[in-house]
Amino acid sequence: MSEKINIAIIGGGIIGCCLALELAKTQTDIYVFEKNAGITKGENQSSRNSGVLHAGIYYEQDLRPLKAKFCVQGNRLWYAFAKKYQLPCQQTGKLIVAKDETESRQLDHYLQQANVNGVPGVRKIGPDDIRQLEPNVSAYAALLVPTSGIIDPTTFLHQVYASASNRGAQFMPTTEVVDLELSNGAVMIHVRYRDGQQDHICANTVINAAGLRAVEIARMLDPQISIKTALIRGDSYKFYRSRRPQLLLRGMNVYPTPIVIDSPTGRHHTVGVHLTPTFDIVDGQTDIGDTVTVGPKLLPVEHIDDYSTPPPPPEAFLENMGFFPDLAASDLQYHQGGIQARLDGYHDFYIQADRHTSRVIHLLGIDSPGLTAAPAIAKYVAHLLK
Ligand SMILES: Cc1cc2nc3c(=O)[nH]c(=O)nc-3n(C[C@H](O)[C@H](O)[C@H](O)COP(=O)(O)OP(=O)(O)OC[C@H]3O[C@@H](n4cnc5c(N)ncnc54)[C@H](O)[C@@H]3O)c2cc1C
């Protein structure tokens, strides 16, 4: 490859691919370095997530302003992208349910936040309306969030990659970035290819979109960077909605009232164990499938590449799922696990230039709703580069 390139993107997950597509609209000589053997082959967050297009109601403007903004924008951008390329995507809507008056009051807070964040159409409904929408869901009240939906993440990833390639972005799989250094006003990228050969390439601009390893990459230039990762693993299980009439879910996302946990690293927000429908794609036609996923079961991460199957979930896994009362642990089979690029004590996306050079932009802590936010993040970074 040529010795000096314009833009290097480290990481070919959904963020790296959206960046390549966005930047290729106005720039040339863009390379994406990806250590996996292919863009949709291998382990990363973008291939191991729940595929939910979040609406953007969870994120507070003071604590998580980038998540609030990019989630709402990304949600809209993905629906338009899906329509353009006929991709597997359904605007299923979401119910966020309250089991009692206390949780119902908390929903009022999220309704207000939805309005502040510009999430369209959110309203509060009672038990009768809930049963009309999802007859097997039982709750005191719920927020109906119409812009929430589901996508097939791998198909989206592939389409973004194909569109970026068509616009001239070059993808370099099996190319691992092993070091970065500043050199004569440019950035020297040291890479290792599949055969173990090493090479170095100079880039005018580098964007670090390395997901779980993004902090590691940032440390190559700034060993003193104070931000730390606090990776978290989420496993999901599945059941078949046709198995018993009481398990029939018509096809909405169903979530409990979010839980806020106070811990030594600050307040952590978790969306709680929820139900997510999946697709059946038959002869190119997309419909809600028989499989419904249930998760996440959160686990600490012992090894960044460990995707081994955990033991079956304990009964306690379903204890906060009174809203779907007939589901039993015996209905569940293992679905998949994924690791999120969470940061320690920092709750928003971290998108900033390196302290030593504005030629390098780091995207750290791109955990959920990173899939939803990806096209909006790409537009923002393109704007930063201008
Ligand atoms: C279990 C789970 C459920 C989720 N559910 C949702 C959801 O429903 N909705 C939602 O919006 N978001 C969800 N997310 C979050 C979403 O999946 C991520 O925010 C998003 O995929 C992040 O994409 P990324 O490109 O930043 O990271 P990744 O997909 O992890 O990609 C980073 C890439 O960088 C590569 N890389 C790393 N180091 C190097 C190196 N040194 N050299 C070259 N390449 C390197 C990796 O191989 C990887 O392919 C979920 C995440 C998980 C794990």
C-alpha cells in the first residue's frame, strides 16, 4: 500500500464502517484497518448485540448528552437507510412497563425526558391499552414508544461496508494496529498482517473506532489518559413464542422500568431484563419470527475474547419479569453473549481528539445505544474533522 494515506480508521465494526461511508462522501484515500478476518466475520460488539433501534428516551441531557442526541438522530437515519436498501428492519414500538404506582411515577420522568430529547410520539398508557397491544403482558402502566424497533445488525453492517467500498473506501481485514506514534506532523501506524509481517503507514488523520480495545489504542499515544474500560458481558436467552398461547408476543419490544444502581464508580443505569422479538426472513420478505430473546444477564468480563457459553440462568434471572408472567426458566435456551465497551465512571460516549494531536480522534465507550447511534456519530465525527 502507499506510504502515506489521508484517513485511517481503526476498527471495522458498525462505527468504523459508518465513518468510512460518511467520510467517503467528501474525501478520498480512506482505509479501514480491521484485525478480524472479514468485516462481518469475527467477534465484535456489532455482530453480538440485541439489534434494537433505541428511541432515545433513557439518556439524560446532563449526564449522557451525546447518547441522547445521537440515539434520536441515528434512529431516524437507520429507518431511512433500511428503506433505501430494503434491509430487515421493523418499527415494532416498545412498551416500558411499570408494575406499580412507584414505577409508574418513574415512567413520568422518562416521558418528560423523551420530550426533552425530542423522541416523537411517546405516551403513557394503562393496563387495557397494554393488553390490546400485547395480550400476554401484564402491567400497571406503560410508556408506549413508537419509534423503537429492531434490525438485523449483520445485514446492516454488510450494507454499510458495501456502500462505503462502492464509494472508494478501502477495507484491510486481518490487519491489526499494534502501535501509533507521531512523526513529522503525521501519525505513524504500525500494523501486523495475518502472516505476522509488520508494516507501517503514515496517515494525516486517524480515527480510533476499535470498540473494546479503543482505550488500549488511545494509550499507545497517550499512556497517561485517565479513562479506563469497565467491560461488561451481557448474555441473552431465547424462547419460542408459539410454544404456548401464554408465551405469544405479538412483536413489540417489552422492557421493565429502568433500574439505577449506585456503585463506587457512580450511577449506573440498566434497562433491565427485557423481551426482544427477532426476524424471520423468507424469500427476502421480513416478518416477526418465532424466536424472542430475553436478556441481558450481566456478567463481569474475565477475558476480552471469551464468548464461551455460560451455565443456564438461575430462576432469579426472571424475578423482575412479572410483566410476562408465564415465562419460566425451563422455556429458555441460550442465545448469545456479547461484551460492551463500557467505561469506568464515565457514562456517555467519549468522542474527543487526542490530547497531543488533533489528527487523532478517539471514540471510546461506544456501548449501547452505539448501534442505533452509529450513523449520527459518523456525521458528527465528519463535522469535527472539517
Ligand atoms: C450484548 C450487547 C447488546 C447490545 N444491544 C444493543 C442494542 O440493542 N441497540 C444498540 O443500539 N446497541 C446495542 N449494543 C451496543 C452496540 O452493539 C455497540 O455500541 C456497537 O456495535 C459498537 O460498534 P463499534 O464499531 O464501536 O465496536 P465493535 O463492533 O466492537 O468494532 C470494533 C472493531 O475494532 C476492531 N479492532 C479492535 N482492535 C483493533 C486493532 N488493534 N486493530 C484493528 N482492528 C481492531 C475489532 O476487531 C472490532 O471489529 C449492544 C452491545 C452488546 C455487546
